[in-house]
Amino acid sequence: MKADIPPFYVGQKVVAIDSHSLGYWKKGDEFTVLSIKRGCCEWEIDIGIRHLLPFTRCGVCLSVFPSDFMYRCSRFRPLQEATMPLMTFSNIKEKEKEEILILN
């Protein structure tokens, strides 16, 4: 049995991989996940965008539900934050030599 784990967590930064058909966001726009829930067919997130439609339609099975301002997770990817510089083995050895010299 495959574990059904949410693809994001509350507070995580995400980026849109496509533009919304009604113009609520453009591809590349960045958001913070405010909440996450399991929809009828896939995980959905709240990114803080409210719309005027009284209903929402599942993008997979096309079922219609009262609007809850949630959007399919498959439309977003985690935002790659600035990465920490890699520490190579030679850098570690140099750091150890500096520490030994300082302590002695």
C-alpha cells in the first residue's frame, strides 16, 4: 500500500508551474502554503487567493463542490531556497588544521 503523504507542509514556499485560466496567478508566481487538505482525488493547498466563484471543480474527476479556495498541489512545486555552499572534504581538513593551530 502506498503512503498518502502530503506533498507540501504549511508554511512552505511554493512556485506555480502553470498560469491559472482565470488569471489568479501566473507561471512562476511564488506563494506560501497556508493550509493543506486531501481533496476528492488529490491534495489541495490554500495559497491565500480568494475568488468570487461560489463553487470549485475537481481538476481530475470534474466533480463540483462549494468553493473552499483550495488549489491542486499538482499545479505547484516547492520553491528552491538559496542552498548552502557545499563543504568538500579538503575544506573540512583545512578547517581541522586551523582549529588545531588555534588551540595549540
